[in-house]
Amino acid sequence: MAYATEADFIALIGAAETAALADPENTGEPVAGRIAAGLSAASADILAILGKRTATVAAENPDFLRTACIHIARWQLSGAGTIENDPIKARHDHYVKLLKDMVDGEVGNSGQGGGSGGQVVMVTSGRVFSRPIRGF
């Protein structure tokens, strides 16, 4: 089960880049199923990262998982290379770090434990940004 479809991929990445990623040898003939296979592989990576939290995250953040899946697949389909200042790699790393943060509930530690970014908490009050009551 992929978290994104080929149509989602095209909508986010664009038709021209999708066509280029589907034809890695630049022969003019796209490899059938290449984008779908990339999305499936990216979904498997997401499942591996989220583990037992997959169902919860998927239910609460389907749009995020769709976007993460697309950017991870894009990186994999582009050769998964490491080029300094590569925006494709930067997006991949960004989404992988966010997924890892979702697993352990710590912001900014990428699933490593002992993060310095703060604890992820659920807002329970409807008046989060209200002004303090003054005794005037």
C-alpha cells in the first residue's frame, strides 16, 4: 500500500520531472511502473520508520504522509545521491527527520532520544493564544 498515487506525485512534483524520473536512461520510453514502484518503496521506508505508530500517524496526518512519501520516492528515483545543497536530498532528509520525531514525540532529535527541541504535547485548551486575565 503506497501512501501516494502517481497522480499525487505528478501534482506535487510536476509532469516534466515525473516523466524524466520514469525514464532514467533518457530513451524517450518511460519504464512502466517505475513511479509506482518508487512510491511503494518510499511507503515501505515510512512503515519501517514509524513502526507501531504507523496507524496513528496515518489516521492523524494523511496529507503529511502523502507528501513525505512523494519526496522520499523522488529522492530514491533520482538515484539517492548525495550532492551538496541538493534540494531533493534536503526534502528527503527533512521528511525522514519529521517522521522520526513523530515516533518518539521529541521535536528536533530525529528519533535519537534526548532531543533538545522540546516535548511534543497535545493542546487540550481551546484558548491557547488567549490574553491573560488582568485584574483591572
